[in-house]
Amino acid sequence: MERVSILKNSIQEYAWGSLTAIPDFLGKAAPSGKPQAELWMGAHPKAPSKISSNGRWVPLHELIERNPVEILGKTVADNFGRKLPYLFKLLAVASPLSIQAHPDRIRAEEGFHRENDLGIPAHALHRNYKDDNHKPECLCALTPFWVLAGFRKIKELISLMERICDKYLDKELMELAEAPNARSLKKFFSAMMNLDPERKIRLLQDAAAWAEADQTDHPAFQWVKTLYGMYPSDIGVLSPLFLNLICLQPGEALFVGAGELHAYLSGVGLELMANSDNVVRGGLTVKHVDVPELLKVVSFAEKPVKVLKAEKTAGAESAYPVQAREFALSMISVGTGTGYVSPVRRSVEIIICTEGQAVLSGGGHRDKLPMCRGVSVFIPAAVSQYELTGNAIFYKASVPAEPKGRALREP
């Protein structure tokens, strides 16, 4: 397989998705009454992208199984079991996703085999582990994107929580203040997540009333009000008080590692991750919640938010400083007088156009391939150099430790 191919991607219809964002991005009519949440670009067996081959659309993972070295490159094929190591998504978050964390590789393998041994069907709604892989991920905003990620500094967490729920969690907050460490934070979080139902409902009612009366315009309290309106009996309503809250601006990114508690609240963005679908949820969802398993997965440590910005590498390409073995994310911006030509040696890539119009030439094609917003392509490692010219912005998923592209000056 030695040519660039247009991808036909699957769309996941989850309740938190948008009725219009993904159809608008793709330039298609919106489906009636069906929120679209995620567009998957990759080879995950649950919803693989498809490529036209010999007159029919073939799932990408099947093509890779037939020609792993040609498509992935020998190094990637050897290092990742002849599988595409990443999954690229377009997210459209109209209402908050669940509070969740992803396991590290060791816990993912253990959890996957344990649930298999218990006879839990692969697609069962109460299953946590869909595969045996970990799931580090990088979110890059295309619109302003609100995110909860990682625990606030304990001192800040206590200050915010005391304003709203001091009389319900006074003992727990006092113990955390006396010993502000990971062990105490886990004990506090566990106590909060396991409150008896009556105490929890009273706490949430008072918290919502306090947030409603607050005149500070603090975004954490604004989100408490919003979440209470959606999930009035869910302790996750308080998550903006104990997790870092940030609004990513377009082009800014955030890396979420194993065990980091997080939730995406609103916005449209790209998500690049290891090729896994493992999620352990703790709240703000109608899906399966498993607090005991979440307590095993989560890393209980203060973690300041680090916003990532693309750093210029060469010519038209800028890379995000993401530390992941499975994936790398970069942005390619071509314009008048400046194009992009890929390296001669490169990894397997997926690129998606998010703005403008351009053409892709080379890459096994005699004719130029038109590229516009919403078009994504798959580029096997065996493909010869390709060029991008026009006026557009692309995001590229690849595997790290490969040479970068260089600028192409148009005549």
C-alpha cells in the first residue's frame, strides 16, 4: 500500500455530543435528533476507519493485518505488535463528559484479563476494560474548550470546598488540612464519593444554592450551578472545586496521563491517544460508574495544569511537546509562498484539514488530491514524499522519533 488514501470515518453518537458541530465540520447535513460526539480516525476494532481498496471500503485494521510493515513501517510494526498505536478523534462536547480516568498499561492488562475471566461480554455496559492497553491522550482545542484535569493544589481545594460544603465534610477537610499529602487526598476523595445518599443530596442542594447566590463570578462556582442542573444527585457536581478548571483556547493543548482524573465540559477539539477504549468512570454520567475501581486507577497528587502550545520545528510544521511513546501531534500551516513537504523517512500518519483549502500532491498520486475542512487522509510509511500547498491548517498524528518536514517555497 504505497499511496495516500482518503479516510471514511465512523461517528459515535453519545448523549453528550452536539447535534450540529461534527456535521458542520464535515460540511454535511445534520442528522435529525441524534447528537454526534466523536469522529474516529484510526484502526480500533470497535469503529475502524475505512479505505477504498479494489472498489470496496475496507476496514483499516484489516489492511494493516495484511501488510503491517509496508503500512506501519518496520520499527512501528515491531514495537507495537503490528498495530496502529494511536487513535485520532474529533470531539464535539455539547454537555459534560463523565469524570473519568484511564489505567496505566499494567492495570489495563490485569483488568482486561480479569473481566474476561469473569465472562463479562466485550460490549457489556458495565465493563471497564475493553482492551489491554493504556490510554494517555492529548486534547487540542479547535474552539474554546472547558476542561477539568488533575487535582487542584490541596490548599486551594480546601478553600473552595469550605465555602460550599464545610458542614457536611468538615471532619474530612480538617484531616486533609492537617496532612496535605496524597494518602490524605485519597481518603478525602473516597469519603466524598461514598457519602450516604441522604447526606449527599443535602450537601448538593446547599452547594447549588450557595453557588447560585455567589457574586464572585468564579468559573468553578458557575460550573457547579451548571452541573447541578444536569446531575442533581451526583457528587461529581463538586468536581470543579477539587479538579483544575481551565478553558483552552483554539490551538492550545493538554496532555492527560494514566491515572489523571479529568472531564471534558464543552467545546470542539481533536483528541489523540494510544489505541485504547479503556475508561473508568466516577460520575456525571448515566453510564457505568465504578468508584472502587476508580480509587485503584487514580493518581492522588496535586498537579498544576500545563497548557501546551505548538512549537516551531521546521518551515510550516509546529509540534506539541507531548511525551508519549505511541503518538506525536503537530500542526501544519500552509499559505501563500509556503507549503510543506514531508520527510523522505517518516512514520505512519493521519492528517486532517481543519481550516481552508489545499492540495496534496505526490504520495503515490498522479493527480493532486483536493483537501478542505473535514477531509482526513491516511499515509502509510511506505508512501513516497508528499506535498501540501494552498491556504489551510492541518493537524497530523504520527509516531514519535521520526524526522520532521521542511518548508517548501512555492514559485
